[in-house]
Amino acid sequence: MIIREYLNGIPIGVTVFLDKDGNYFLSGMRRQCFSYKGCFPDKFLGIQWLKHDFFPEPTIEKITSLLERLAEVFISENFIGVANVDIVVYEGLPYLLECNPRMSSATQHLFSVSQLCGIDNPWLFFLNTFCDGKNEPIRNGRMPLSDFEGCLMDIDIKGEIRVDNMPPVGIYTFEGGNIRFISDSISDLNRNQDFFFLFHEFSDAEAFYSDITLCTVINNSPLFNLDTGKLNRRGEKIFGKIRDLIV
């Protein structure tokens, strides 16, 4: 948090997958998106996937070099599994923030959008890592050439609120200023770029909750401004409509 406060750069995340044989590969880049107080991040809103050429090539090379060195450290320490690496890019230079040894909100996209990992069936690599399977040899310290710009958006509420309505989990669209339910089949998400998946874990309507994530929205197109990390116009409308629908 100290680095985030004093380096007003672009916060990104990259996932490193490693197995027990020293095989590894990287995911594409995702921007961490926040609401802001002044110039500094206040509340996490979600992640926005970035194209492989979002940064200039010299910056990409510096990020790649950092991640390759980090992967070698993981291997030397016999770490296996998933490492989510947080980086701030400031004036063209990457600064390592932290590494979280766990899956994250980005994992569902990594396992379902093949270009985000640059290999076929990344989920199988992950399963083999923990189930004594054998992976094809790979030591790839470069991020894939992805042009995917989907995102994940969390709708959080601070303080105590009353939930009056629980829309069904499933696929929705936003058209004519309204949210419309499409189906409860996740496979329908890829039918249309304007469709999004809405997920929540509420068990009771007409109940009081405090400081919660109302729901999560998964979309295959941007809901955030790629340059600022703030909600874009469509993202703001969907955020507001869903919040008003539930609360």
C-alpha cells in the first residue's frame, strides 16, 4: 500500500503457473481497477484485461525480465501452483508489489479464454500439478499475444444495507437503459459481446447485510477505461442499474 500511495502508476496483475517439474508459463496482463479519492486508489472495483501491446515494447521487455527472474526464484524454492503477481508500472518501469500464492478473481477467465495463457487447456496444467499428472515441457517467461479485453466488476456496498431483490444468477444484457435476463446457462456468455454473467451468493431476500459484495459481473468487453482504470460509461450504467435492482 505504501508503494501504491507514492507511485501513481498503473497497477497490473500477471499470473504465473508452475508445476513440480519446473514447467511454467505466464498469463496476459490485467489492470487492477479502483475508485479513487484524489489521485490514489480507494476501493477495488475489479480487473480489466489488457492487450499484449498496451505498454510500449521497452516496458513490456522490462516486465518480462522481472517475471522471468521471479519465476526462476519460484522454481528454486520448489514452489508449485499459482502465483498472482501484482506490479505497478511507473514511468515505464515495473515495480513488484506482492505475490499471492492462490487463485484469484481472474482465474475463471484464465481457464476459459485460451489466448490469455497462450497454451491449450491451462486448467489441465493446473490439475496435473496437483494430481500427479505429467505436463508437456514448457518454460515460457513471455506473456501471450492476447487481444482479449474482457473484465470482471465487483459491486461492493459499504455500511449496512437492506437487500430487497435477488435477481437470478445467469446471463444478462444491458439494452435501452435496462437490465434484461437472457438465460441461466454460462455458455450463452459467448453468444454476444454485450452479454454479461451476473453472480451472487445471497441466500435470503429482504435481509440486512453490512460491507458486502452485492454481486460480480463478468463481461467479454471492457467496462473500464483502459487508460485510467475507472468505470467507462457503459460500466457506470450497468453498475448503477444492478445496485438499484438489488438494494
